[in-house]
Amino acid sequence: MTETSTDSRPLPAEPGRVPTAADAELIAAAVATAGRGLVDREAVAEVVVLCAVAGEHLLVVGAPGTAKSEAVRRMAGQLGGRYFEYLLGRFTEPNELFGPVDLRGLREGRVEFETAGMLPEAEVAFLDEVFLGSTAVLNTLLGLLNERVFRRGRTVLPSPLRICVGAANHLPEDPALAAFADRFLARVFVEPVADARLEELLEAGRRPAPAADPGTGAGAGAGAGGTLAAVDRLAAAARACDLDEVTPLVGTALRRLRAAGVPISDRRAVRSQKLIAAAAVLDGRTTATARDLWVLPLVAPTADAQALARDTLADLVEKSANRGLVHAAEQLARSTAARAERLARTSTALLAEHRGLPEGPDSRLRLEAALREIDAGFDPADLPAALAGIRADLVAAVSPS
């Protein structure tokens, strides 16, 4: 049996510890790298990070061929650490996920398991077709996901798992799977890329996927300078995040959702606060505010319920945004503030790319498209000051010399 080093487990909360701007920016840069070349899937990568900081698990639901796996793998590559991935089926044996019986122990009358390189020792995990697992597999997973402890036979091991992402083509209809599905607090529902963006999809499909940063990517572990270490520091800060200011607003939001028919259990209501705290620290704050309420639709269990949640909470999330998770915040809040944050970050990245490369027609077209989107989305009189400066830089970049 292999022992799991406690050095790689999430860091405990430390009194007075706060997330640094450098940590939040490191995570934002990793998310941006993972999302480069993904069309309309950036939000999936961003919610992976949100859940990793919150210490919650994520379920991604969508039809085959919609790049669910690609988005998750890219973000996992940027997070680094020990990664485990498996495609479950009806005949998947528990040993395929959790490790084989330790034969040496068995000869001595002990039923223990060899977990090296398997799910119990993973820091980031991705389970595709997660609801196809057998009863034996799912029952063992329940304890691992909920308690971060692997129990099987005489083997009892603490797990260093930060996040498990489950993927499925559709939600299960079997009521027996409800308890297992509930272990995934956040849900992201993926649709095929819109027809209007097909050319962008085709162009992106011709480019190679970005490589993981050797300092932060797969295999880097939780070293002092790695992305996973930054996630751990932010997770500790999220556990200490001040939620007092936002609690009345969260209560109002949850009452509205229940009144509208969105099923929110007491457990999901309480755990939603972890997503709010994670959003705050990823935005560089130690106190949660109305700016972080954009995460609430994530806890609605179905795609229709999430759409209803966005409509029901529209006025409460109108000022919600996040500097690091710009696509997810905009997609879930549909707020002007979130759109401004996303345009500011993406336009800044385009300008930096344009300045670092020889001028070409593709670069100019992307700058012009960003400029058109800013002008279509904002009245000049209401343009946020930060975005006004970026707009001026875009105009200068596309203007003839």
C-alpha cells in the first residue's frame, strides 16, 4: 500500500492570511492560457478553477463532441499536480480507479490496496461518463468526493484531491443516482458552438493546443511557485473570507430561486457560500460582496433551472463581475459590469499580442472585432473609464500609420 504524503494536501486556513494579488493574477494567467484557442468554452476552464479554490466538485454536461474534455484537460494541465483521468463504463472495475489489491498484504491476510498513480492519490481528477460507473464504483467515490478520504477494505487514506470534474452527455434519470450527482455542487451545461462563430471554431481547430507551463503545468506538483500552490493559498483565504456583508443578499437570492421553482436543497444553499468566497478571493478580495453573486446559477441542477436562475436574479447580479474569471462571470450574470471586465481583459491580451508580433491582417481583424464589440455594447457616455482607455489603444492600433 502506498502512503500519501500530507505535504501535498490543501493547506489549512491560517489566521490573517490573505490572497495576494500575485496569486490571483497567476491563476488568471493560467486560465487565459488554458482558454486560448477554445471557442465558447473558456467558462468551463474558469469554473474548474473556481471549484478548485472552493473545494467543490464540478459536473460538465453536454452532447458528445462539444469539447468538454478538451477544456477540462487544458485547465488541469495548467493547474499541475498529480492528475488522474478515466472513462467510466458499465463494466469498469473498482480496481481500475482505486488500485489493485496489495498481493503482499493479501498473503498475510490483509485486504489493502496499491493506490500509487490512481484516483485516491490524485490532486486533480477528471471522470468522463461519470454516471455509467457501477454501484461498487460510485459508492466508493461518494466517500472520496465528500470526505476526501479513501476507504476500502483495511485501506484508509486521506486524499489530496482538490477537485474532481465529472462529465456526462446528459443528467441521469435514475433516482438512485441523485445522491451521487449531488456531490457535484456546480454544474456547467455545454451547447454546440453557435453558427455565427463557426469560422472562429474552424480557425482555432487548426492551431495546436497551448503547452502547459513547465513551472505550473502537469507534473509540476504543488511547488512553492506553482499554480496549484496558488490555488491552495487562495483556498485557505476563501475559508477565512468574510461573508457577513453578502449574507442578506444570498438569503434573498435563495428565497427567490425557491419561489421560482428552482430546487435548492439546504445542503446546496449552504455550500453555495463556498463558491461565493472563492469568487471573492479570485477577484483579489477577502470580503465577499454583491460582485460575487454571479456564481449562484451554478448550483441550479439543470440547464433550464440555470436559465431561470439567471432571469430571477438579474437585478441582484447586475453589478457582478470578476477580473480573473471574465467569461464565466459574464455568461452567468449577463451583467454590464461582467461584459466590461471580459472586454477589458481580452482586448488587453489582443493588444499585447499585436505589439509582440509583426503586423498582419489576422491581428488587425481581431483588434477591429474587439473595437466593434465595445462600441456595440456600450454607449460612449457610459463607457467605464478603464475600458475607455483600452478603446483608445485599439483605435490607435487599427488606425493607418
